[in-house]
Amino acid sequence: MLSIKEVKKRTGVTVRTLRYYDQIGLLLPADKTEGGHRLYGEKELIKLQEIQFLKSLGFSLSEIKEMLSNERDWNKCLQDQLAYVSNEKQKLEQIELTLQGLLNEMAIDGEVDLLKVQHLIQLYTKDPDSRKKYRKQMFDETEMELLKRLPNVNRTDPDTLEWVSLLGQLKNHMDKGPEAPQIQKIIRRMFEKQEELFGEHDEFLEKLWAVRKSPEASQKAGFYPIEPEVLDFLEAASDIYLSKMKGKGDS
């Protein structure tokens, strides 16, 4: 038989916790000394291990008490807990995406607009079937595969992070005008990225830009919302860049 302090040394469970388990009838001591001190045997130690294990799976103490007293169906308990954990996992994944979106939003705009972030969450989570249906109406099967290469503000892959950085730099230097060297350097890198990701798919890029330029179509397609004035500035800066490249004889 072990005293409560010896049980603590063996298991790491605090004396306070063991006393609480006794009070709620979850783990009763095997016996008590003449002085009223709790004593535990091998059976109680095994039960304590079971309690700690079930706690690690997320079961509450009341649920554990019922399970260990054979008042509940173990199979159903485990199935219910699995469903609960899966649901919580999805919530955590959504929170992770939201946090990454917040960080990328700060990189683009230099601040966090919570109302805009709320709109983004609704944009990406509300009626995904409708978004997919609209994209299929606008793009063929090959172009649908190309859409997967687009950056996503909630991701952390290198391509997305570079697009986020480029867009943020562009917005920071818009006051300098579309011909400014800083702007043209950003535009050049954007065209390089475009070439890396989409190669010679010019028709797809033209269609993509047409959708992007329309706020309504862009929202239906589930694209990250970019202000019309930023898109107009990007278009003007791109025209200047392409004009210079044409003058140099570049394709």
C-alpha cells in the first residue's frame, strides 16, 4: 500500500488532485491509516493511469467517471470524442488560416482592417460550391488547373509570400507614380513571376485579368479583393513596362 505522497512521487499527480478525485468519487483510496491518511494499492494505481490517459484524449472527469464505472458504451464514447476532436481540428485549421491571412494582410496594407478580414473569411468559407461553379463557367479544365497556381493570402508558400510582398511594396510606392523606378522594378518582378507560373498561357492571363478587374466577378470567383485604384495603377504601370520592353525589342 502506498501513501498519497508516495503515489505523487511515482505518478507525478499532485496530492491536491488525488484528494479531489477522492472527493468526487472518481478514485477512492483502497484504505486509510488510523490517522485518516489515504492509502492506495496496485488496482488504484492502474485506475489512475486510465484516468490520466482518458484526460489526455480530452474527456472530462465526469465522462471518465461514467466510462470507468461501465455506465457508458466505450465504443460510442470514443466515436463521439473522435468526432469532437475532428471538429476542433477543423476549427483550429481555420484559425491558423485566419492568422496567416492577418499577417499577410499586414504585409500588404501595413495594418489590419478587421472588417476586411471578416469579409475575407466569409469570402473563402461561404458557399464554396457556388464559387467553384462560377469558376467552371469562366475557365476550361486546363485553366482550372492553372488557377491552383495562384497565390492564396492564407498560405505561407514562397510564391504566395513573394506576391504578398510585391503587392505591399507596390501600394507603398503608389504616390511616386507608375513610371517611378521603384514601381517599374516591382512590375518587372511581377512579370517574371507570371512567366515562371504561367508560361505562355496568354489567353488564360487575359481572362484572369478581366475577372480580376471586375469587383463583382472577382468576388464570385473568390479572389482576394484588391482596391480598383490599385488595379488601375498596376495596369498603368504594366503598360509603361511593356512599352519599354517593346522599345528594346524584347518579346
